[in-house]
Amino acid sequence: MDHDKVNDLKAGLKQRFDEIVQTINSRNSLLEEFDEEIFNALVLTPTHFIFEFKSGMRVEEGGK
């Protein structure tokens, strides 16, 4: 990978990281239930998710 592509990739990842931090910092309270905005901000590539509920039940979605 050439130097320009590496720099572009780093810049894109930094921008994405900054967006995630901004979304998390915009909350003024603890997260007590599913928040779609935060979930979407944190997901880089949706491929495989495991949701674990307080009851202990686990739900898996997507490929492994």
C-alpha cells in the first residue's frame, strides 16, 4: 500500500473515531436502554453481533 493510501486510511479512521467520541460525549446520562444512534455510531462494519440481555439470554445475528 502506498504512502498516500495509508495516510487517507488513517485520516478516515481518525474522523470515524472522532465521530464515535462525539456521539458518546453528547449523552448527558448513563445508557440504560438500547440507543440506536450510539449503536450506529459504534458499528464500523456490521457483520456479526451478539446481544446479551440482563436475563442472560444471548441473541446472535449475522455471520461469523
